[in-house]
Amino acid sequence: MKKDNNTKEVPLVALDLGSSSLKAMAAYSLPEEDGRIHIVGVEESNKFDCIGKGRITNTSSAGYLISEVLKLLANRIGLSGSFPSAFVAIGGRSMGAASIPARRTFAFRPVINANYINEMIKECQTKFQQRYPNYSIVYVRPAYFNIDDEVFYGSELPLGTRGMNVKVMFTTFYGDNEMLPEVVNSFGRSAAELESVFPRPMALVEALASEEDEQLGLAILDFGFDTTTISVYKNGEFLCSKTIPLGGKHITSDISQMHISPAHAEAIKRRYGVAAEQFLKKNPTLDIPSSVAGEEHVRLPMAMLTEIINSRLDEILQEPLKILQKYEDTISVVYITGGASRLSCLDKYLGHLINIPVTYGSHADWLDDDTPDMFFAPEYSALVGSILLARKYRKNHQPLKEKKTLGNKITTTLLDLFTYQDQ
């Protein structure tokens, strides 16, 4: 396999700060004309119990967890030592997205360069703090440019673009004031350098959406272990991104109330779980070991199991449905993804509730022909998207070579989020 020159024989490494665990993926970028990636390994751990609802709950333990996962990953692919740096996708219960405009009017038609864009980023930051005084920006990027009434979608302007009347619409991902410091401080206690942070919804769009999807508009419903996120995206702009503190574990917990252990509850949910009773073709009775001493088995009809699942699913979908109905004239498709999205007929059930086509998202087009089947699973979409974003990042930045001090790391990370560079 021919490796991208930017990798220098060390693969790109991305971490996914999921709703309850940390996943890590190492992958090589294939030549630019191919565009795909070659995954060489994945590791996952929740050993130190320091992640909940997509947030780090203990930075010291998270630092150990990052180091452990990266070391395991390095061992898996036969790399001596560990990885010097990594990218990370973050989300969590307080993350949202807001569109913030900035404008400039010039007396002449200058080339719109990085200096002008960085000034407008500062204007965006000021407007954001006025609008959301209790939150902090986690990531910001241009969604589109309007230069003398000509619109350029995406985060980059063509070289040499000139204009008098300039408007930039920025997408700002934000969270509470501790969201970004939690991640930065955790890396400060790990053996690896944090290269850049990507919002998880942005990574999912990168992995799942086609250019046509982006133009017509799409939504992504990301079912996690204990959170569910709905994001709406069109032409470079996140119109909405909201996280609900409910996920697959809550369905598992409801099933376990039938005197079934959590492990068995999770197993039967994955194997037999159906989104709604209308999609049941048969109603067999499942014979499951009981979690109650002296009781050998629990007899659970499939119809009852489905009723339990559907009751909690309706609660999880309540807020996402309101958002999807609000934007149904703006988007052309809804993609379902995430580790808890494997309920049978979930796409059909959601499709009955809204007037938008619904399908399971797939990142398959980005994976090379040698990719093992397991890496096509929906729980890896955010990692694949993060690798793709990392590849773009590396085109404009040199890989980190030295470990920085914690204070240096925070400053560099924050500055990078608010710096636009000429392409």
C-alpha cells in the first residue's frame, strides 16, 4: 500500500470521545487521486470510568485512559512506543451549534486574505459571547462567503478572490465553559499531544454526506450509549445541533427491569430488538436467564420486548422529531448512525413519523478494498470522519514534533480554533 507523504510512515490517529468510552483509530491516507483511507487498527476502553454522556468527568483518569488506548493501538499495529499526537472528536450533552454572521465593507476591492478573515472571526467571537454569555466556543469555521452577492460554499475561498461587500457566515460549535478545557487538560496528563479538536457532528457529516446531500440538506441522528444527537446541515452550515441525554443504555436498563441482567438485556436488544410492534412478523417467547436468585428463567414475549423498546424510543425521539419537522422543507434525507442505532426497522419507524426519507448512514465509500467488515459498522463513522478531517488539517499544518507544556498546549489549541490560514 502506498502511503500519503504527509504521514511519514506514522498513520493519522483519531480519538472519539463517545458517550461512555474512548475509541481510537489509526489509518493511512491513500494517494490523493484515490481519496480513501486504509485502517490499520482500532482500540476502545472505558477502563477508568471517566467519561459520561460524552464528557470527561475526571481529567487525571482521562489522561491515563488516552495514554493507555494509544499504547494499545500502537501495539496492535506493531509500532514501537506510542503515538506522539492525536486528533479528537468531541460532543456531549452541552454541545450546540449556532450561525454567527460577520461583515466588512471596503472602499476598494482588495484580495480577501487571511488577515481579513481572522478579523471577522474575532467579530464572530464577540457576537457569540454577547449572545451566549454562559457558553464558550469549542470550534469555529466559515460555512459560506458572500462576496459582492456571489456565494462561495465551504470553509475556503478561491485564491485571489476580491470584493467590496463581504459577509461570512460562521458555524460555531459551543459548550459550557469546561468542555474544551476538560479535553485539553486530559491530554496535558497524557503522553500524547493534542493536534486539533473536531466537533463530532462535523466528523459525521464528513464521513456520511455526499456533495449532493450537502447541497440539498441533510440531518444526522446519532444514537449513542447514553446520548442522542440530532444535527441539521446544508451548504456548509450547521442549522442545528442538539444533544439529548438519553441513549441505548436507557433502553437496555428498561429491559433489565424484567429480572434480566444488563449484559443479557443488551444482548437481546442487539439480537432481537425491533423499533415498533408493527414491524414484528412473529411473536415468539424468549427464554432468558433470570437475574433473581432462585428464578431460573424469564419468559419474555417478543411483543413485550418490542413494547419496552418502543416506549423508551419514543421518549428519545421526542425532541429530534420536533427539530426534523421544523426543517423538513430544508433537508432531503435523514441518516441514522451511532453504536445504538442497530435496532431492526429503526429507519422504517422514523420514516413513518416524518415526511423525509430516512436511511442508515454509511462511510463505506471512504474505506479501501482491504478493510475488514467490522470497520463498516456505524459506531466507527465518527472516527472515519475524524481521520478525513485530520487529513485536511495536515495539508495546512506540520505534524507536531515536540511535547509542549500544558499552558502552551491550551494557548496553541485555542488559537488554532480561531485562526484562518491562506490555502
